[in-house]
Amino acid sequence: MSADSALGPAAAPRPASRERAIGLLCAFAVVLVWSGFALSGRLSARQAFTPWDVGALRYAGSLLAGLALVARFGWPRLPWRRALGLMAGAAFGFPLAAYWGFSFAPAAHGGVIMTGLLPFATALLAALFLGERFSRGRALSLGVVALGIGLLASDTFGTYPGAWRGDLIFLLGCFSWASFTVLIRRWGVSAITATTVLALYPPLLYLPVWWLVLPSSLGTASPGAIGFQFFYQGFIAVVVAGFLFTRAVVALGGGLTTTITALTPALAALAAWPLLGEPLGLAGLAGVAMVSAGMALGVLGGGR
């Protein structure tokens, strides 16, 4: 049984209301997973890992998951050029920018730039390559999200000198995932196909390079830290998040999906306060409320 035949375009159509409900559930689940990704990525910078070690744990974990998906659904039927396009954005650009950026900047910065700016980066690329235009409702919701992101940024960005280096790296990661989002829409790739490609192929390219060339301190890390990052980065952040995000884009479109995932920086910043000791001030709390309001407008407006 192939991946495409399992959940591909030929599957029987679902009612629009059910499809929207599935998409919303998947998008909100992505918010939870990505918030944990930001927190665990920032935590890894405080542990005995190089950014490249965290990448190695991610790809080693995803390889096992990818083999399990192949055993269940078969090899993904996707032309190699399209597979490379998806991998460049979602498997390499986004996660490696996160791990590298978190060595310079806090979790709130990564959340604000990589996921808070994602709906705007996606809208820009969709306008350029898919010809999509803004509805008034979507423009209003993104405007409110932008105000909230600005408040979050004003509360946290002046507290960490030198974090600008991580911020630039995060921006690269943001556009990497935005390109993945647009390619998923343009090529009509099913969720299970995209998930299998992202889990299975990148380790084959990355792990030999890491082993032979990249700096590593993995041998000094504790078994608990290695096990946690292996499981979260390799299974939850790759397989679970990849499937949920792609499924949400198929059901809701890239615009609404990334508007919902703009909640990630707010949730990550709130969680980083007690978990990582990175507090928010009044402006940051107001930003959380504004981002939440903007997301709600986007969902209620129903625009793709």
C-alpha cells in the first residue's frame, strides 16, 4: 500500500465542515508541539550539545520513524526534485536555524521570529508564487497579530545583548518553513507522503556529514538529555508536527494555518517564564493577548 493511496488526492472527499474541524484540530496541535520545540531547543543550548548534535539526534530519531512509516505505507512516491525542495525548507532550513539560533537568543525570540512572522512570510511567498490575495478579514487578523508580535518583541528583544545574531538565523528559518508551506500547496503533496519524506531521507544526508565533519560534544551529555532530545526532536517535532501541519494546510490552506500557528510564540514565551526563567513584562503579556485575538479573528473569519 503506497503513501499516496493511503491519504492522497484520490481519497474520498470529506464534508467541508468535517474537513475544517480536522484542520483546526491539527493546527492547534501544531501550536503545542512547536511551543515544546522552542522550549526544548532553547534547553538544548544549556545542555552539553552543539547545535549540530541536536540535529543529529533529530535525524536519528526521525530515521527510525521513517522506516516504520515505509513499513506501513510503502515508499513515498514523490519526484526527487520535489522531495529535495520539501527537505530544504522543513528538514534542514527550519530546524537547523532553530538549533543554531537558540545558542545566541532566547526561546521568546525564536517563537516571535520563526513562527510569529510565519503567516507574513507565507503570505508574501504565496502572493509571489501562487497568486493568492488577502481578504479583508485575513488582513485584519494579521494586523492584530502583527501588533501582538511587536509587543512581544519590544518586551524581550532588548534584554539579551548579542541576540541579533540568533534573530537573523531565526529569520532564515522562518522563510524556510514558509517555502515548505507554499510548496505543499503548489504540488498538492499529501500529509503522509510529506511526513515520510521528511522523516526518512534527511538523516541519510545529514548524519554522515555530522559524523565526519561537524563539531560534537555528544559524548559529554547525560543519557536523560540525549533520550529526551532524541524522542522529542526526532519523533514529535518531525513526524507528529510534520503530519499535523501538512494535514492542516491541506484542510485550511496555508494562510489560516499559519495564522493559528502564530500563537506559538505567545505560548512558548508564557511557558519559558516558569520553565526556563525567561520572564515576560506587561508589554509581553499584552502581546500574548493581541496575538491570541488576531488568531481568533482569523479562525472566525474562515479565510484560507
